[in-house]
Amino acid sequence: MVLLQRPHILLLLIDTHQFLQCWIAFGSANEEGQQQEEFSEELLVKPLPDHKLLAHFHFQSSAPPSTSNGCHHHLFPKAISQLVQKFRVKEMELSFTQGRWNYESWGGFDPISSSNAKPPGVELWAVFDVPQHHIDASWKNLTHTLSGLFCASINFLESTATYSTPEWSFPPASGNVRYGTFPCEAVCTENLTPWLRLLPCRDKAGIALLLDRPSLYRGFYHSQRLHLTSTESSSEGIDSGIILEQTLTVVLQPNSERAIEVHASEKHVQPSWSLSSIFGKQVSGRCVLAKSSSVYLLLDRGLVAELKFPNKENGKSAANGLTSENFWSNPSFELSVNPDRIFLEESSSHSKSLSILYMFQVEKYSESEPFDIGLMWKVPVAWLCQQTPLHASRFLMGSGNERGAIAISLKSTQFTEGFMSANSKDGSCELRVDVFQVVPWYVKVYFHSLRVFVDQQPRAVSDFIEKIHVSPSKDKMSPGVMEVVLKLPCRVNTAALTIEFDKGFLRIDEYPPDANQGFDIPSAIISFPNFHASMVFLEDDSLNRSPLLSKFQDKCPVMSYTEVLLVPLTTPDFSMPYNVSTIKCTVFALYFGSLLNVLQRRVAEEERFLKAKAAKKTGRLPLLLSKLSAKLRGSGINQD
Amino acid sequence: MQDLCTMVHLCYCLFLVLSPLIELKDSQIIFCTDVVSAMLIRATGQNLRLAYLRSLESLDLVKQIEVSEFLFSGDIAALIYLCNPFTIVACVGLSTSPIENMAVILCLYGACSRLIPLAAFGWVIATHLSLYPAILIIPVIFLLGCGPDSPPRKLFLQRHQQKEVLNQSKLPPRFSWGPVIHFAFWAFLWSVYVLVLCGISLKQFGGLWEMFKSTYGFILTVEDLSPNIGVLWYFFAEVFEFFRNFFLIVFHVNILFMILPLAIRLRHRPCYLAFVYVAICSMLKSYPSVGDSALYLGLLGWFVNELADMQFSLFLFCGYVGVSLLSPVMHNLWIWRGTGNANFYFATAMVYACLQIVLVVEGVSAMLNHDRKLRNLITGKPQDAKS
């Protein structure tokens, strides 16, 4: 098999379209029974309530286990598979984010926001399949490798002061997980280009063609993520190889001219958009290496409830009749392209209305007839996204540069009330909230000062905290980690955690170049383990399931990140090192010299010595002078 | 004494009213330690005064020096210790330095009144608490070996040579090793005891090595760079990483370098030697506090009679007042208001260090001059004298 594949790898290097297509046909014919490397590209577009648009690119590559395939890869990026093999990474997630996910208006309860809304900067966590004492070394190597791979300063995460070991609150709960964030990393195209290089078609063909840099970075939120799952090295027996999931989530403002006009006249009219107007580009056919290539348009539950589809009542029957005109030509909006399929969500427990997914196959389109989906709103519509049970925000308290306090406040959203009233049959309903907070060592947190406020009343900590795990920070060694499980009553309106800290003082070379800007405290992770963000869509053929939709079905707990805090720390005078050294050493010399002088001085002897010296001087100098004058005179006489 | 106690207590109560957050229980302990320290200082001071008078008597200088004008140095020292604003601040701030100070005073008290187990206990506890009092072993050995402060032994010999009668009973005792060995034994016993107790209680936290690393190691490597009244924090915040170890060694060796010259010159005055060591430590230690200054200023009170001729005392007093007023202002400006700069506060710390240096140097010089004066009184002619 390996021998057969070699010429094909060469062909790949030549990279001509036709050859590739031939080869794929050949390969697929040859390896019918075996697992193959697969690649699929998908794009999900979703209108957001605040006149914005969410675009979620999902690229998934999978490689079969290396035992059956050797080290050769056709589609799967070799760099990633080498990384997995070398550091025995079981699971890993790396995200680069710029901007902050707006949980209030963009929602927090759907799979996209739970797993793709990330804290600003770089976030990296990894689970290793190595013995405990090797994990830190693996982590260090991994950070350096990723740093080289993605042109980012991930290598700053290698020092023990920056990463932490969550015990149980972090979702992939396991002792082998390491978690690190680097909030001040500036994310830009130099990080996107290497990320795109991992795709088989890069951004030259397929859906990735839409990734136009200026329009991406003009957005309000931009998060590129790389999720890696490997069963390669696991001892569990099920060996499904490596799955690499690359997602890019952007929130953009569609600014078509018509939208602006309408916007001026009517406030609630959503801007109409098309892919070409947002990204400035069109999709001209699929990436030939991709198994599936599709674009989805998601109308979420709130929007669907607002739109009032005519046959909403018998929605399931409509979903079966896929070409039901009612779904895509609605009195309130119009799609420019007819969808190939329409999926309707299976009834969920959390919400009455169901979301609708329109699917567009990109395969049908070509260079001559590019794919460009557009949505035109006819009537004004306003809706709300489904929110997290509690809205979390975090802020700093106190003034001055000596001490302060961090407060995490949880505010109930309207969603909770509805859900809770439906769910609390036995009356004693509890809402479980996990808080995971890492603080750098220079923010010296006093964990004993943790206080809980429920409904603005200070309460005993033990009443609401079910479980707490704390690892105090060590100076320049490890950050402080706090993991808390809160059990709040369902009818809670507000809850707050406060914890006090002292600000540390750093050495002059430990300050970043812009020291007066302040230091970032990474986001806290608030998760609700009793709530699962999943969307299950009715599908006919489960065989041909798209990776994006199967991802949506995963029951991941609802998670949200709080804001990054900026703590100003006291700075020394950066221009002073020489002055301080010299002044300090002068004072020491003064001390040493004067004390020694006092100790060795003997007054009487000194006087005697001085007198003797004076006597000698007065004795000798006149003598010499007289001698000299005598000589001069003598010589003078002789000459005369 | 009683009046003193009530006065300080009043001050302390005033602060208590001002800051109701202070826990009464803790501060009472610290307050009691301060009072006990003051009582021990007073007892030691009286002891020293008696020894001094005795030695003057044996030198027949009682008339020349006017002993009737001698101040009660013990009372003065206790007064200084209790009324010192630094002590009050340390007490109100619930600093632990009063406890460290008491251990040091206990050690000196025990050595002066020849309670060898007590002296050993004080020394071991003081060393255990803050490491620097370890060097007090030298004055304690002198104290135990030759008794409390007295003029140099040579003076007695000269005096008796003048009289041409060698009265052994009037001479100060020669250095005797007995009590020193006794002290060493007790110190060993106490330190083993303390280490065993620490070892038992720290068994689950990494044992003794971890304790040494995070207490003495923390003191010696100056890891915490929070501003204090010393000068090392700013120095180590500013110095280049490359030179850090070098300067750590230099600054700590500076304390050790001065031990030997001082011990040679002041060996006949072990209590004064102890005072100088305490002052130097509180000046050069890694994390000094006002509590340390309170200790040596209190001990200074023992030597009011000897140091009556000290120079610059008004200047020093004004300097101390000025620095203790300016330093909180600068700290506030820098840390809380953000209008000042680290250099402002560092400048006051620098001035404070200089003041302490002047105090130590002038103090040592005044004490040596005092000995010279005594010698001159004995010999009558300053030219011939040799120390």
C-alpha cells in the first residue's frame, strides 16, 4: 500500500488540479473498505439580533490511526500529526481571539457560543497521555512547537507561573490537563496564515476563499480555534485516529447600502446581506479535496418564534417535505438562493420554538456560476438570543496600588426564570455553577477573604459553596487557582463572589515594555454543568452526517468567559537602575568606611604621630634648603 | 511603670477606636509582649547600672565622675521603648516584630542576670524567628564569660599598678569558659527542641528543609520587593538580574564583616556590642520594619550615662522625626494617589539608612571616647596612655 502511494505523494507536491482529482478517484476506488483521511468544509451563517451577522467556518480533517496508514498523509497536515505523536497529545485546543463575545446580545446557550466564544488573546489547554512527571516537560515542548507553528508568543506559556493544572472544574476533567491563557496576545493575519496552511486547499479554493483578511479583521469579534482529538495513543482500544477541527468564528456588520437607508428610516429592520457583500468575495465551487462542502444558514429559536411561519404548528411534516416553499420564501425575508435542504430542530426541553437550518451544497457551483447566498429582510423583526442561565461579569474593586478585590457577579437572565419555573417541580431546585479562576502570582489573592453575596446580602460561604479547590500562588513559580462549585437557589436574582488581593511588586525586567498599561488577569470560566447546549436536527441519512451538525449534537455544558481584567501595578522608575545602584553602594561605603575609621582610630597615638610628622617636616625641610643654598653658593663661588 | 502602661494602653485604645477592625485578642498579646519587654529592659538596665557603678568604684573614679548625677538607665530605656512611636505603631499594626524583639531582650536579660537556660532560649527563639539575631551569640558569650559592661580590663591593671597593690577581688573576672559551655549546651538543647517541634508540625508540609527554604531562604534571597523602610527592596527591584546574586552576597557579608572589628574593640562592653549588632542588623536586614528600630532605640537607653557626650544627637532626633513623618506621606503619594514616584519614597528610605549609619558610627565613637576619658582620668596624662 505504501509503495503504491509514493508516486501519489509526489503528484501531490506537483499540486495540479486534474491530477489530484484523478488520484482521489483512484484512491477512493482502491481503499473502499479502509478508513481514509477525510476533509470537510462548512460555513454557518446566522443573523444576530443586533444587526450583525455571525459566520462560523468549520473545517474538519481526520486521519486514520497511524498503525494502518504509516506516517504518510494525503490531506491531514503533517505538522499536526507529528506534534500529536511526539508529545502524545490526547486532546488539545488552541484559540486566538480578538474582541469579546457579547453574551447578552449574541446569546450564550447555543453550541457555537458555548464552545467557540473564547477569551481574548490566546487560550491553550491540552490533555497528555504521558506519566504525571513528564507532563510539564511535554507542555513546554508543545508550547514552543505551537508558537513556531502559529507565529504567536505561545511560548510565554511555558513558564510554570503562567499555566495551571485544573483539578476538576475544567470540562475535560482529568489530572493530565494543563491550561494556560495569554490575554495580551494581539491576534492578526500572521496567525491566520499558518492556520490556513493546515487546510488542504488553503484559502485558494472552496469555502476558505471567503476569508478575506480586511473584512475579517474589520469585525467585532474574531476567534480562530484549533481543536485536536487523538485516540492514537490511548490505551482504550478504540482507535479512530486524529480529528483536527479548525473553526473560525467572526461577527461582522453587514453594511449594504440598502441596509443603511432602511436603517435610517426604520430602526428594527435588519440589514440585508449577501456573502459577497460581507466578505467581498464569492465561493466559486468547492475545494476538490473536501468530502463535503456546504453552507448553512441558521435561524435561531427566538427568530423563528418571531417570524411566525405559516405552518409552524405542523413543522415536522414540513421538514419532511424538504422543498416546502413556506420555509424559504417567507413574508418577512427572502433568500437569494434556494436551499438544497431544510432541517428543523428536534424539540428541545429548553425552548418552545425550534430553530431552522437551511443547507446549501457548494458542489453545484463553479467559477462561471459562483455561489452567493443573500438574505433580504422585508419587514422589521426583533428577537432575543437564548442566554446563559446566569449572566457573568467580573470587575475590580478598590483604589490605589496596594490592594484591591476581584468580584465575579452573576445576574439571572430572563431565560432562567422561565426554565426554572418549568423545571422546579419539587420546590427545592438548585442551580449549579462552576467557577474556574486563575490569577497570576503578582496578584496575591487571599483565599480566606472569599465572600459570597446572594441577592445583595452577605451570606455564609459554606451555605452556597459546595466544593472548593484552591492552590495558592507561589512567587514566580505558579499562579493561584481557584475552583468553586456554587449551589444557588433557582430563584436567585444576583449572586456575587468577592476575593481580596494585594498587588505584588516586580523586578524591573519582569515588567512588559508598556508597564503602565497594567497587567491582565485571565478570564474566569463560568460553566453550568446541568445545562447542555446542543441542537439536534432531524436528518434522514445519518450516514452522510456533516461534522458541524454532529458537533452541534454533542452535549457540552453551557460555558461562558468573563471579561479580562486589567490590574495596574506600581512601577518603579525605569530610568533609575544605575542611580539606585550607585547611591546604594555609596551609602554602604559610607557605613563601612566610617565605622571602620572610628574603630581603628586611636586619638592619642594619632596626635603623637601627627606631632612627630610635623617635627620631622620642620626639621628636614630647612635642612635641605640650607644644604641646597649652600651648594648653590659654593658652586657660585667656584665659578666666580 | 504602671503609669506607663496605662498611657500606652490609652494610645492603643485610641487607635482601637479609630480602627475597629483590629482584633482585640491578637493585639492584646502583642501589647503584653511589649510590656514584658519593657520590664526586662528595665531589669537589665538596672543590672548594667549596678555593674557600672561597681567597676567605677573599683577604679576609684566615683568622685571624679559624680555618680550622684547618674541617671537610672533602666527606667529610661524602658520608657523610651514603651513611649517610642515606632513601638506603638508596631503594636497597633499588629506586627510580629514585638515578639521578635522580646526574644532578643530575653536573651540579653538572661545573659546579664546569668540565667543561662533563659539566655539560650531567647537566642534560639530570636534566631528561629528572624535569623539575624544569630550574631548576638558573640556578645552573649562575652557577657557570660566576663560579666556585664565595664571599662577595659587594662585600666584596672594600670590602676592597681599605680597603687602597686594587686587586689584580685577588685579586678573584673577573667574570661571563664564554664558558663559559655553551659550556654552552648543549653542552646543546643533548645534548638534541637525547637527543630523537633517544627519537624513534627511541618511533617505534612514538606518538613524542615521546606521551612528553611521558605523562611531563611526568603530572608536571604530578598524575593519580596514590597516597599519597606529599608533600601534593599528598591535596589533589588532595579538591579540587573545578572548582578543579583553578587549583590545579595555583598550586602549580607557586609553585616558579617563588621562583626569581628566591633567584637575586638568593644569586647569589654558586651551589652553595647549587642546594641550595635542589633542596630546594624535592623539597618541592613532584608525586610526591616519600624519595630526593629524600636528595639535598638530602646536598648540605646541603657547607655545614656556613657553616651552623654555623643555628637549630632539633636540632628539625629530631628532626622528621625522628619523621616517618620515624611515616609508615610511619600508612600501615600506613590502607592495610593499615584502622584508621586518610587524615588520619593526611596529617598526617605535612603535618608533613614543614613541616619541609622550616623547613629551607629557616632554611638561607637562616643563609647570609645568614653573609655578614653576614663583612661585619662586614671592616668592623668593623656599623652602616655595606651589602650
